[in-house]
Amino acid sequence: MADGLSIAASVAGLIHVAEKVIRFISTMTDASSTTRSVLAEVHAFHAIFHQLQDFISNFSEGSEARKSRIYVDQVVTILVGCVCAFSELEKELETLKTDGSSSSGLNVWDSAKWARKYQNLGRILAELQRHKSSLNLMLSVYTWYITTYIS
């Protein structure tokens, strides 16, 4: 099942990127509210991606009747959006790496770099929230369907 393998690989990659983003933003001592919101969304995605990983594992062990009812294309579409959003977020964060010379927080130059990026981070945050809603809804529907009709 090549589609299942590509989905599993995408989810594993997204988990890795989410962990990287969490580590990076967590080191910020005086992060803005937008940055903290991005961190909260990425934490939520991290949990959803683990749930999706479990779902994929259980799905691969399920019956053929269950497999025939899952619309893989829908999951792939949402995951492609997630990959694009996380890639853009990772690229934005790479440009915001601080020099680390100030132990008390951001220096003036680093603060200016962050201030320039707040609009982009806000846009990415909104995109992440849309993808999270879609993914949550899809997983909820699949869980409901499986527990109602398959079990």
C-alpha cells in the first residue's frame, strides 16, 4: 500500500519538524504572544500527528472492509497542506535564529528581526489552525465510523 507508506512517512517527518520547532521556540525567554500561540499550535499538532501515526498503524492491521472505507486522498491533501505550512514555519524560524549572546533575552537586533516576522508568523499560525481543524475533524469522523460500524 504505497499511499499508506507515503502517509506514514509524511507523518513521521511532520513529527520530527514539530519537535524541532518546539525545541527552538521553547528556548525563547521573552517570546511574543504570537510566538507562544505558534508554539501551542505546534504542540497540538505534535499530539495529533502521534494520534494519526497510531491510527495508521492500526489501520494497516485492520480488515479489508475497513481499508476500503478510508479515503486516503483526503488525508494526503491535508498532510500536504501541513507539510507546506510547517516547511514555511521552519524557514521563517531559521531566519530568526538569535546570536545567543544575551542570556537575559533578545538583544535589540534579534528583537527587530522578530518584529519584522510577526505578520508572517500570524499568517502561518492561521494556516496551521485551519489544517489542524481539518485533521481533527477527519480523525474524529474516522474514529466515530470505526467504533460505530466496524467494531
